[in-house]
Amino acid sequence: MTASPLPAASTEWAAPEIRQTRAALSRVIEPGDLLAQVLIAELGPLEAYGRICASGGPGDALQQRVGETAETAGLSARQRRLTDALPRWRARLRQVQGPRDLRSMQQLGGGLIIPEDSAWPAALNDLGPMAPTALWFRAGPREGTSGAEGDPYERFLRRMPPHHRAIGIVGSREMTDYGGRVAVQLSSELAGRDVCILSGGAYGVDAAAHRGALKAQAPSERAPTIAVLAGGLDRWYPAGNEPLLRGIGNTGLLLSEMAPGSSPTKHRFLHRNRMIAALAAATVVVEARRRSGALSTAHHALGLGRPVGVVPGSVFSASSEGCHRLLRDSPAQVITDAADILHLLLPDGGALSTGSADEPQNTAEAVCTTQREQLDALGEVDQRVWDALPARRFTSVGKLSEVAGLAVPQVLGGLNRMQTLGLVIRRNGHWGRAR
């Protein structure tokens, strides 16, 4: 393959053939196509792409195999028919130029991260079948370094923050002066504490959040801010934000699931929001009108079990109507300053502390007490997942989805949160309670 060589670090990278295939699949498959993701999960990217490229129908055996998994993912009988899906995927095969796309991103200081890489952001897996096929990125050298920062993949590794240090700040494109000042202040304070700000690169609150992060004195090499875009990274959209997006690409990261040359559309914007929600440990809505796309991001976060915060506004302001409805109708919490956002990550206030080597070790009794307290503190979604887990054996995510009555992404989100707490363990793709 003609893409740039990957850095020879301890990171495990997928084979070039798989990367090239994922690049092709990212052009063939639209975001949100759950049946395509089920097919890839069942067969692997190489065989799945081969089936798409081949002529003829899927065959009864493959339809049954994929159909059963797709049904577990919540697809209707009509939505899981491969005979309907294959033509729509094959219609784009003439557009596939995997090596060219990889070369194009290399020339722009970027590349492609795929699920088979150990560098793949594990938080995206919480989306389950809604996870992206691949993640295109752009990470240019910082200003004044003259390209001396090394390979783009090395820059990605250095800049991509750990999940617990990423906060999504989103809001309306038609922000008020109040919303702009709040977004800048919150993002600047958080970035100054080595918290990465994720947003969508759009006009309004998104741009204000990015600007606030860029002006902060970040204490590490990690990205102060990341923009998740709805189109290909070889074009600047919106065009009026080109200087801002260039600045983000040179000090942080630009991310997209869309192949180079792809146009941003309303459909792709809505699906882009789920990636912001997944990549962020918590999401904060600064201003949102009644039908703002920022509410979509907040609802995705809530569906994943991520904390959501909302900055209240004037009761007379249409720009805050969506915020107030979110506070009224969801578990979202009021945000008034950066400390409130850090509190979202860990209610005891120790969200970003590293702990001390001098702290005494817990006794078994203290651990049991802590576990009981953790179970008592679980949110409604996590509690339903916990209750659905068998007491003494392991079970699949699909079975948990059926028993708990929750969508697969919600189940995965709850399991990952409880795994972090040490309440559950994963074994051979199945989950069980930790003893």
C-alpha cells in the first residue's frame, strides 16, 4: 500500500490490507447504516467488502447469520434484508479509491485509524453497531516546528486524550453574546487544566468553544481541542471557519468518519453528533434552540449513559429554550462554571486527580462497602443492565439488551462504565458480574 509507514512504536497497527479495505468501506457505507456494521462485525472487513464487491445475492446462510444479529441490534425485518442493502453499497464501488484517499490524507498531515489498531479510541465501541467504520484524522505539525513533529500517526498518538479528559461543548449556531462568552470561558478554563474540548467546528457555540481552548495554555502535548466534522477532511467546512479549523488541525485534531472529498449533509451532521457524544466523557450544552442539533448530541450522550450538563439562560431567550427543556425532561445537570463540569466526571470532585501512593490500601470489608455504595449510586440505565446480568455466569450483549429492554449502545455504555468501576468483567466477548 502507498500510505505513509506507521510509526514503529509499541502501538499495534493493523495490516495494510485491512486499512485499505476500511478506507474503501468508509466511502461505500453511509454513517448510521447499522446493517453494514453488522455485516462487517460478522464477517470481518475483508470478507464483508468481498461480498459487497461480488455479484449475485447474499445466499440464505449469510442472510440468516447476519439477520439474527441485526434483529438483536433492533433492525426490523425489512431493514435487515441484504438483498436490498447490497445494491445500495455496490452503487458506490466506482467511487472507491482506497490508496488514493490514504495518500491524500498523508499529504495533508493525516491518516486513518481503524478498529483493528490499538490506537482506536475505545470509547467509540460504546456505540455498538452505530460505531464508525473508520476514523480519518488530520494532525498537522504545530506552528514553528517546521514539520519536525514526526509522522502524522505519532502526532495522533500524542494528541488524542484519554477518554476521561475529553469534554464535549456544543450549542446553537445562532449564539448570543452571552452564549459565546460562556463557551469561551468554560473551554479556556478546562483546557488550562489539560481537558480536551470536543465540538463540531460549526459557527456559533462550537467555534467559541474551540477558540477558548486554543487560547488556553495547555499543560501537555495533548490536543487542547478536537473538531469532529461531517465531511471529508480535505475541505474546510464551514468555509468561514477555515482559519479556526486550520488552527485546530495544527495544535489538536480534526476527525471525521467520511472519506476525503465527501460533502457534509444534514444526515451526516446528525450522525456526526453521536461521535462527539461517544468520544467525550461528558457533554455540555451551552445554548440550544428548540430544534437545535446540539440537543441531538445531548440525547446521544444520555443514551450512552454519559453525563450531560446544561448552561441555563434567560427564560425570555429563544436561544436557551432547548436547554431549559433538556433540564426539565432529562437527568441533565445545571452548569454554571468549569468546576460544575469537572463534577460531572466524578461527583466526589476527584475527577482528574491521579491519586497518591501514600493512600492506605482498602481492606476487603472496605472494598465490599465501596461496591455496595457504587451499586447504590448507579444511574437508571446502569442499574437495569446490572439487574439483567446473571448472578454466576456470562452472557452476551444481545441477550442483555433483550432482558434489560435497552438498545445495544445503552447496554454497552453501561457495561463499560461498570467495568471501569470494577463491577463487571468481560470474557471472550461475554459479560458477567465481578466477584
